[in-house]
Amino acid sequence: KDTDVIHIPFVTTNVTCIVQVAAVTNGGVGPFSDPVAMFIPSNGLISVAPSTTLESRNTDSLTIILGFICGVVIIGLILYISVIIRKKITEENKFGYAFSRQETELAVNYRVKKSYGRRTVELTLGNLGVSEELQEKLQDVMIVRNNLALGKILGEGEFGSVMEGSLSDPDGTTQKVAVKTMKLDSFSQREIEEFLREAACMKDFDHPNVIKLLGVCIEPSTQQIPKPMVILPFMKYGDLHSFLLRLRLGVGSQYVPLQILLKFMIHIALGMEYLSSKHFLHRDLAARNCMLRDDMTV
């Protein structure tokens, strides 16, 4: 009575004991306190720490309440920041801003991102699922989409098409080009990589009778699968097969001298010889795959 300290004698020493305290009144035994572990030394008695008072209980409750409030505030801040970041990512894709406000309407107004560079190229080619080795080979031939303007379709097949285009050079000039594309719905991931791997091989070609790669461009797609486009020199007369048919079957058919046909064959042979020296297998040599420049060079 009238004390909050109790002395307990122990016979056994050098042991650890568990102590709990409960109030005993005329109404019965109250709830026990939390267990406290104490080591009993060899020098006799040990004093138990003062029991929990009302003040300490109030302090614990206040601590719990403050901790709960702080936790709610922190979670709210995290959710708010996440929404802001997500909104920012939605407005700005890897290539730039696709939408902007014009007066009161939301209009499509594509603006290329200033930081479009090596990192952006890696992300884009990575989205195509191509190997890291192929990504590295294509780094120096990648062309910013904003520098390429597409025109009419020059030819279309089962697996892709060739379009007329205009490529803006760094010096401000433009050149007419041919753009080879794929129909992604008809191709597997392996065929997309083969398409780009062939382009990577073409960038090292340097021969008057072999087409040299001008660049590779990526077209963002609404299907979230970027579409690869291979940029090649524009050939005024198209493929050799169509050119010969037009001369033979067109209005006012023309006779092609044997010397011209022989020159075409020599050009083709020289080109194939060069590819062979580079250990490159064409696999589909045909007149439809031989292009004719404006100076009648194949």
C-alpha cells in the first residue's frame, strides 16, 4: 500500500525471470501488466521498475495517434506525386508532346522532344524487341522521325510497301528518298529483327551497283508497337522488271537495244560480285529487285 515499488526476495540467482504485476482489490484481481524479463544477479535482491502509470499510458496513446496521422499524410503525398508523374508521362511520350492546348480545344500538335537522342533510340529499338547487338549497329544510322516526310505509295506487296519520301539533311537541304515499311500485323518478332538486320548490313555497302542504306526511322504506332522504316535512295525508273514491261507493252512500245540490256546484266553481275566479296547472300535475285537510277544504272 501507498507505494509503487516492491521488493521480491529470490533464492535462485544468476537466472532470468519473467515478472507481471496485477492489482488485487475487493472487487477481484485486475488485468496483469505486460511481462518484463529481468536478470537476477548473485547479490540478493533486485528492485522492480515502477509500474506503468496513467501518464505513461496517455503518452503511449498520443504517440500512436501522431504516428497514424503522419503515416496517412505520407501515403497521401506519395499518391499525389504518383498521379502527377503519371499525368506527365501520358502527355509526353518518348518522342515529344503529342497533344497541346489551343484556346479551348485539345489539338494534335506533335513536337519532337529536345532530348531525342541515343537514349531515346535505345528505348525505341528496345520496344521493338531487337537484340542489343543489332541496336548498337543501328545507332549511327537512326534518323529523327521529324526529319522524314512521307508521300505517295510507290509499290505495295503482301508483307509491306515502298513509299516516296523527303529527307531533311542537317545542312538544311532535302533529298527525295524511298521508304520501305513493314505490315507489322503480318510479321513475327523474328522477322522484324531480320528486316532491321538486313538494313544494318546495307549501311556498310559502298559500290555503284549496290543500294546503300541512308538511314532507319521509327514510326510511333497507336498499337504501341513502333514501326521500323528503312530509308533508301530514290530510283526514278523503279524496278527493272516493271521498266522493261512498260517499254515493251506500254503505249508506243519501244525497242531496247541489245547493248543496253547487256549493260544492265553487267551492272547486276558487278553488284552480285561485290556482295559475294562481303560474304552477303542476296537469296532473291530477280529483275523486280534490281532498281534503275535516273542515269540508267542498275
